Amino acid sequence: MKRDAAGGVSGVEVRPVFVIEDGARAEVYIGDSRAVVPSIPECAAGTVDLIFADPPFNWNRAYDKWDDALPEEEYLAFTYAWLDVCVSALSPRGSMWVNIPDDWAAEIVVHLKKAGLHMVNWCIWHYRFGQNTQARFISSKVHALYFARGADRTWNPMEVLEVSDRRSIYFDPRTESKRDGTPAGMRLPMDVWYGRYWGRIQGNNKERMPDHDNQLPEVYLERVVRACSNPGDLVLDPFLGSGTTGVMAHALGRRFIGVEYSDKNAERAAARIGRGPIRRGEGPQSTAIFSARRAGPRARAGNGGAFSEDPESAQGVLPLAGYRVKRPLRARHRSGA
């Protein structure tokens, strides 16, 4: 990694402050993304293949320099401005993801639809440790909004498959002979994302960056980058933060551009991109939330006895803490009731 002393915004010329050239080129710019993104040649030309944005939520967090307690109208004006410059940067087959809480999800969806983007999925990132409160139900999710420039978008479903519940729980023989081109026993992830390594990045997590309390898990960005871009494609993150998008994009052979408002965060993120991910390529996981059932004679016969009688070792099942659920009792019918 090297630092360009001439980096930052100066008139209409903008140059990266940090450049990582080990493998696919990664560039980090410092400044306000509303001004920096349109000044980057690849963005101005509309050649960005994938955008992932995790903007400030306006929750009054202690960011290094950014004011995270703007009046609502000012925050929405800021949001619409950065959304517009990102939309302009997208290539014809490009995709855009926005990680955002309940507070602003609806406004962003409406704005992007008006901007002409096509909504592909409204996904949910679910985690188990929400902020405790007695005033309402505890929040345990963030919205992962998936938009594309058009129907002809980059899409790699086979890169992000997971173990099907039909294999990991029910031992259903039909999932072992799929006819849609999906490998036996596998499926695309559902639109609610959770599981091993998908929780919030707490203080004792190996991925945790010091002095950064709003960090996404690497598996989240690995899924997005694998599914919506190809090696050599260009990925943009207008709010680099701790650098997770850049870490996974660079590790997976994508060119990367990150923009960060804080020079301190930018330097740390660039160093992290150079180090690479803590976790990568863990392989297909099961996200089943129920215990595996025992395979009956029909299931074993239909699959050559391949299924295990041990629910915890059967076909890649990874039991998740807190999800041990007993089967419900059957209600007995009483005549005359």
C-alpha cells in the first residue's frame, strides 16, 4: 500500500490517497462522496459494476468527523444526493446495494425506483444482539436493498449456494435430484440472512476493527460481491468505513474504489484491505433453525443410505446456538368438544 500525497479533491481533479496494487487494484479516496464520486473517471463514465453503500444512519454515533445527528430534512437531502451520484456511476449491467435501518428504508426504495432502477430483492440482515429496550420490540435487523440498472444484470447464483433445509432437516430425496441446474441438496439463500459468522461484529470478534462500532461481517460482503460481480469488475463503496467491502472485493479479484470522509478511517481501512479477510470461502453452510430429523427408511433408500442418523452431523448441518426447538405436540381430538 502506498499513499499519494496529492490525494483528495482539488477542483475537478481527484486522485486516490491510498492504492493497493497487490492483485486487483484497490483505491481509497478521502472526502465527501457527493463530491468525490462524480470526479472519479470510472464513476463519471458510468462503468461501475457493483455499488455497496452502508451510509451513516443518523443515529448520533460517534464517527471521527461526520455529524451523525442531522435534522431529518437535511439528512434526506444528503441521502438523495449520494444516491443520485451512485446511480449515475452504475454500468448498464450494474447492481447497487444499500444497507439501511427501518428509519430510512422506505424513502430510499421510493427514490431509487423514481431514479429508474429495478428492485431485485428487499433482503434482511438479521442478527441476535439488538439494542435492549422496553419501549418497543427490539430491533434485530437491517435492510439490504438490492437494485439493478436493468433486467440484464450480473448475477452468479452458483457462487452463493447454501445447504437446503430439505437436505439438512428433512432428508427429502427430491432435493438430491434437482432438475433446475442447482447442485444436489443445495439452494439459493433466502432473503433473510443469518447464520454462522453473520452476527453483529462485537468487541471480541476476530474481524473487529478497533475504534469502529459499525462494522459489517465479512460473509455479508462476500455474498454480495460473489453474487453481483465477476473477477476484474469494478466495485464502489461510497462510505468505506472499516473497509469490509474493499477487503472482500480485493480478495475476490475485483477492482475496488472506496470513498471515506475520515482520513483516519481511510488509512485504517486501506491497511485492512492490504491484509485481507479473516474469513473467506467457508463453503456452503446450512442456516436451518430446527434440529435435523432422523432419516426414515424411504429417505435412506432413495439416497443410497447417504444420510446420517446423527442429526448434528447429517449432511453439513451446523447447529446454531439458541435455535434448539422442540417439535410441537399434536393436539388430540376429543369427540363432543
